[in-house]
Amino acid sequence: MAVLIAAVAAGCGSGLFRPYEYEEDVYLSLDGSATVYVNASLSAIDALRGAPFDTDPRVRLDRDAVQRFYTSPVTRVTAINETRRGGRRFVHVRLEVNDIRRLGEASPFAWSAYDFHLDDQRYVYRQSLGAPAGHPTADSAWNGREVVAFRLHLPSRIEYHNAGANNLKRGNILLWEQSLSDRLRGTPLVLDAQMRTDSILYSALTLFGFTCVAVAALFGIVIVVVRNSGSKRSRGLSRTP
């Protein structure tokens, strides 16, 4: 269910329920760890990543095969779900990655070279995509308008990116799109972003903490003023003959 919710949220980030044929959704942390979601048709995964999945929508999804395909020394599968669209079966896989820089060592992500490092007081993320590993299947039922997407959720304020002016979503989410036909041809795609070194969550918590302190201080001042006002009134009444 969590994977399905994430898939819906991902679609809403770029347009209501945008029907991507293949997408990778990366939630990056400043320590280099990441949660990765793959939402794609079995046909796209077979064609782009060379998976051996049976794309016949009448055949029950082999979850064990999906688990094996996405499990590696650098990835850990935590959830698998499935949906159907346009006569095709889609899978939604959630993975945990300890080091995003090693994600390319896993076969499903080997078409990408990942870089994440600190450079001149900024964190730099760069992902370079190369050629696919598989071949289109005869039963893919594609019409040529399919789109693939790569979405990056960054933990800090973005200072630079090459996603395009209209592809910065809700402050810290970047989106890169490419036609499925271009991705099948291996047309190069580079995801480039730079961000501050302070976490958005840390900044928010710090601001919240300062706000709480300020409110508490103001409340304390109000209490002192009210108490002093009451004391003066009591002294005035005690001196009245």
C-alpha cells in the first residue's frame, strides 16, 4: 500500500496521474542513503533493463522473480505491488539503498553512473544514463507516445539543476522526462543537481524550535506583566482608607 501511495504521489507531482511507462523515483538523504521506487510496466522493464518477466497480463505476477531481479548486495527490496493499465501489468517496487553511489552495481540500475559528493559547500548529485539492456517485446502494445521519468527528491534546498524551469516541483523535487523511444535508443540523459549542506528537515525543526522558544518567552512576559499588574492593583486597594 505504501508503494502504491508513493506511486500516486509521484504522478501528482508532475501532473495528475501522468501515465509514465517507466519511472524511477529517488528519495535521497544527505548521508548518501536513499529510498528508490520503480513504477513500470513489465514490458518496459524487460525492454529497458533486460528482465525475464512474463508480460502476458493473463499470467499471475511472479513476485519472487521481481524480488530476485531487484535484490543485490547494494539494494534491499522492501515492498512489491502491482496494477494494470492499458492492457499491461505494472509493478511498483520499493528499495532501500545504503549508498546511492553504488546503485549502478545492481543490474536493474546498471545503465546509470551515480555520483554524489560535497564540492565547495554544496552537495552535487549527478546521474548519467546510458543505453538500455534489453529489447522491446512484440506484445508491448505501445503506441509511440509513452514517456519515461526520473524523479529526484532532495533533502536540502536546491541551488542548481538542469531539469528545466518547469520541472522543479514543490521546492525540492526535480523531474526529468524522456520519450520511451529515445530511452530505448539509449539517447543520453544526465540528471544534474546541486543542493545546500543543511537538511530541509533540520532547518524546519530549528525554525520550529526558535518559534517555540519565542512563544514561550512572550508567554512568560505576559504572565509577568499580568502578575505585576495584579500586585499593583492589590497594593492600591490595601492603601485605600
